[in-house]
Amino acid sequence: MAVTQPTAATANLTTIRGATITLAEAADAFLSSARMGNPNTRRAYAGALDRLAAELGAGRQLAAVPGDEIAAALRRLWGKSAPATWNNKWI
């Protein structure tokens, strides 16, 4: 798995290349990125991504998980949360 570092044009993006990356590996790559430097932010996102990966199957290939399935999992996990508290449910 290769993680492409952002350029000036894509300063807020990180691309993960590799056809066989799993949901767990993608989450780990994201959590290891520079934007996760704050341990509190990393902990909050890790909790949310762990729950989402468990719901979808952490060992599944990222490319094989359609967006509508991700959306349905998000609704199951946090759909009843008020918008103002959505992020709090991720911890």
C-alpha cells in the first residue's frame, strides 16, 4: 500500500493507492496521516472508524464497499443522533 503525500494543489487530501486495501488498512492510513496529529482528534476518529469498520467488515476490500452501503451503515450507527451531536457519537 502506498500513501501519496499531498501537493500544494491537494494540501488537504491523501490518496491511498492499492487495489487490495481493506477497510481497516484504509482507516489506519487515515489515522496515521498528518491531519491526525492531535491525540484527541485521532481518538475520536479512531472510535468512529472502528465502529464503522466492524459494521461493514474490517477485512473487506475498500473498493468493494459501495457508497450506499456505507451510508446505510452510518444511518444504522448514528442516524438517530441530532446533527449537533453527530460527532459526539463517534467517540
